[in-house]
Amino acid sequence: MRTTTLLLSLCFSITTLAQNYDFGKVSREELEEKQNPLDTSANATYLYKNRKTYLQYDQTQGFQLITDIHERIKIYNQDGFDYATRKVELHKSGSDEEKLSSLKANTFNLVDGKIEDTKLDKDGIFKTELSKYNNETTFTMPNIKEGSVIEYKYNIVSPFYWNVDDFVFQHAIPVKKLEASFETPEYFNFKLNTKGYLMVTPKVETKNDKITFTSKERSGRGGFGAASISTSFSTSSLDFMKTITSYNLSDIPALKDEPYVNNIANYRSAIQYELSYTKFPQSPLKYYSTTWEDVVKTIYDSPNFGSELDKTGYFEGDIDALISTISEPMARASLIFNFVKTKVKWNNYIGKYTEVGVRKAYKDQVGNVAEINLMLTAMLRHAGLNANPILVSTRQNGIPLFPTLDGYNYVISGIEIEQGVILLDASNKYSMPNILPTTALNWEGLIIRKNKSSSTISLYPNQPSRNTVTMMANLDRSGNIEGNYRSVKTNHDAMLYRAGYLETDKNQFLESLENKYNGMEVSDYEVVNDYNLSEPITESYKFSLESQADVIGDKLYFSPMFFLKTNENPFKLEKREFPVDFGYPSEIAFRILINLPEGYKIENMPEPAAVIMPDNLAEFKYFVSGNEKSIQLIVSTKVNAPIISPMYYDSLKEYFNKFIEKEAEQIILTKI
């Protein structure tokens, strides 16, 4: 047995050493592979990832950041087809922009025992302007089938040498072989930050290099009858040292998304390079963003941020008329907040900087997040409130672990009062004070005051969102139910419901509701306070649903929660390394009255129960009672913390198991 293992290991090593990663040299073995040998659940695998990023001097452009990409991907099944489309985001600022070039890409398939390749043509390449600051190039590989291998190469030339994209080592699919390097001349000092749970050890070396300069001189005289002009060239060079940091990894496991993770990228193994300072020959040191204080100053001093807060003339007349008869500060704040939400529509662009400016956004009644919330902040200040902008990183952008200008990509407004900070986001028409859109519920924000001082602010709400469900159900002898349902939602639950209900076709909304509960028939559907954001939103309807009790002989078996019970534990992994992020504390309470069919009596009912997590992070209570005509059920489930540490994962998993088991317990009715 030991000999066999050694032989297999030796064969694997020889195969690995013999693997050809030159572009286009896809092997028959790669095409014949049916699954990843180390992860049979993978829909695709990076067979090879290579990235080389380096700073290169151009005599006309100065230093530029060059990134060369080469990737080879095996697609096992249709679920892996998504990897046949590659999206590359390219930054821009004014006339400066990143450019993608030298793209070549092939799809390889095994057809009748022969390797056939299909080249990507221009029809598969699309260029899109995402915003004022970003373009996107997308290409979709041709002739994709189960078993295909795709391969592509391209490079990106960037004038923004200080903005190095993260070196990402871990993905949603496994990586068999990864090579990466970062080369920096001695004139640049980059700070290295690591994240993720995968151990990565770089190799660092230094080498000599040089920059060659070419100059051109002309001699001779022009004019009529003059001798011809001659041109001569001369070169000079500048010697320097460069640092090469390289990474060489094999068999990197997939980082698989899990329920209630705010952004899986926060936990992905990666290296971030942040430019600390530059020191060019015969030039002084120039420092970049090395501390949060530097970041705050750079952002605030931007003409698209701080100076926008000082512009007031465009709104003063409207705001003065709005609040002229109101002296109470928070009443003024409420009027201004609602005024901005109705006056200026969000154009679906996020960002911490303005694009067209607050004046134009106000005039045109449309703007991005920064224009709306910087405008709101300026108006609140004009009304005498201590309002300041708060930088936020959206969930999609991740958590800013290190000082970086790109760490924050969103801005809201905050009013500082004695009791704390009231958070406002006027870009979302369903938001309320301290009820931010879920994309902004991402750990902490950074409030920036007029004197450029700053401090962190928790973005998570202290008050729980509540959903109170009242249901009356009539159970018949066949196990069918019909009755009335009513739900009252507050805070974030109300905001999310309004967004789902008001932004959806009503017929489609009801169809989705009926499908959610496996063929329920809904009638008399009504929503109260759908646009009155200051009040809880109420949903009510009549329903009928078949086969909610099992009829066995002369007995009926059913869960008293019927279709409202939780059927599946979302936490299935044995171990979890990431925090569980519920977004906000919440509570759902059920009050259910069940009218029993005539001629039946209660034979058995579940016992009361309470399940509480350590440190009161979550709690579940269950109580049921009944008589000869009806059964009453009261159930409450609370999540008291928006984020639960992975150290409590086992307790959380067991908590869910217990309350799901309890909700599934059945009442038994017997014919009299």
C-alpha cells in the first residue's frame, strides 16, 4: 500500500513538472479531466494563473504601471460556464485612463480525439462606460462546452502607478498553479498588507536595471538653397535597483461563499500594495496615503468633496422657506431630509466624490450618492445642525482594513447630537434616520468634521427591526387550511419590504408570494402605510392552502406553524472562519390561532420551550395551548446582535437546529 502511494505521488510530481503553461499549449490530459481531483464539487478550476505587475518608464508618459495577465481555466459543467466571461474594470480620471491591449484568447475542445481551438473574435469583446471614473472591457469566450479549456492573455497599461490592484490568490474555484510578481524601482516604496487565512510567503530579491533616454539633435540650415538638415541621436542611461516580490503557489482551495457573509472578498487571501512614498533623483520625498489622517485630508481637500460642502447659494431660498416657521432642530432635520429625498433622484451611481457637482444635481434633480448626501449635509449645516459627511465602504467594496483612498466608496450624512450620531442617506427613497440601505451596513464609517478631524462610527442600528405576524387558520378534516394573515414590519424589515413591493409589478409580486408557499391562493391583498415611511408597514390577505396536515386513519398530524415554519438550517459547515453577519438585530413574533375541525380532540401537543444562545446573542421562545375548539401558538425568534463571531458558530448552528426541530413538532388530533 505504501509503495503504491509513493508511486502515485511520484507520477503526480512528474506530471506537474512536465506541465506546459506556454500560451496555447493545452494538453490532452487537461481536456480529458472530468473533475478536480482535490475538489470534486468544483464547477471549474484555474489550471494556471499568472500575473506580472511592474513599473516601467516611458520617455513621453513617465512611469506607468503595467500588468500582464495569463489565465487558463478548465470548465467541467454548465454551472462553470460563467467563467467563460471575463470582466476587466479600467480606471480613468479626466483624460488619463487605463487601457487593455494585446488581448488574445482561445477555447480548446477535444473533438473526435483531436484538440481543436476557437479564437476569440472582435464580436465577443464589449467596452462599456460604467461611470465618470470607470470603464469596463468584457469578453466572452466562444464555443464553450462541458469539458472546454479556455485561455486568455492581455495587459493593462495604467498611468495611475500608485493604484495597484490587489494580488488575489483565492477564488470561488480551486487554483492548481499560481505565479505572480511585482517589480518596483528603488524610487517607489510600497507598503504590503495581507488578508485572508491562506498562508502566503513571498520571495523577495533585488536586481540591477536601467532606464535609457534617447535625445534627438538637428544640425544644418534650412531655407532656399541651404544644405540639408541632418538629425543625430544620442542615448544616456540611469542605473537603479529594483525589488522583485514573487509568489508561487499550488493547489489553492476554493473559498466558498457561506450564508450571512457581508462580502466573501473580505476573507479572500490577497496581498494589497499601498504606495507609501516616492523618492525620485534630485527630488524631495513625496508621501502618499500612509495613515487614516492622510486619507481624510486627501479626500476632504478634493474639489469633488470638501468644497462642495461650502456651496449654499443654490438652495438657500428653498430651505429658508421650508424651515422658516420651525425652530426645533430635529424637526428641521426631518423636513430637510424628506425634501432632498423627493427633490433629487438617485441616478444609481455610488461614489464618495461628486460627478456633475451639487449645483447641477440640484438643478437637474438627479445625482449620485455623493451629490445627494453632501448636498443634504450642507443644507443641515445651513439650518444650524452639527452635520458632517460620513465615509462608508459598501458591502460589495469590502471592509477597509488598511489606510487607503479606495477603502471608502460611499458617503452618507450624520447629525451629531448629545446622544450620538443620527445617520442619514437621502439617496434611498425608503430609508429613514438610522435606517440605512443594507449595502451601507458594513461595520464602521468615518465621520469627517469641518476641522478635518475624524472618528469611526458604527453603521449598525441599535434598535431591532420587528415583524409581528398574526394568523387565524381554519383547519378542515382533509388537512386543508384557510384563513387570514397580517404582518406588521418596522425599521429595516419595513424598508426592505417597501423596496420589494413598490418596485415590483403587483401581479408578479402576488404570484411570487403564492409560489413561495407552494400553491397558496391569496385574495383581498392589502398594504397599509406603503408610502408613509414614519409608520410600520402592514400587509394583510386571505389565504387557502391544501395538504397542511397529514391524514392518517382517524388522526390529523400537523405543525401549528404550518407554512411559516423554518425548514432548513442555513449553517451546514462543520467549521466556519468568518463572522456571521445578519445585517441588523431583528425579532419576529408569531401569534397563531387555529380553529379545529368539528369532531376532533387534541391528543398531543408540543411542550413549551426556550432556546438561548450564550451572551444572549439570540433567543427562541415557544408556547402552545388549546381547548376543544382551538389552539393558540406564540413563537418569538430574536437575533440580538447584527454580527456574531465565528467563535460562537457551533452554538449558533445548534441554536438553529433546536428551534427548527421545535417548529417542526406536530400536534396530533384524534376523532372523537
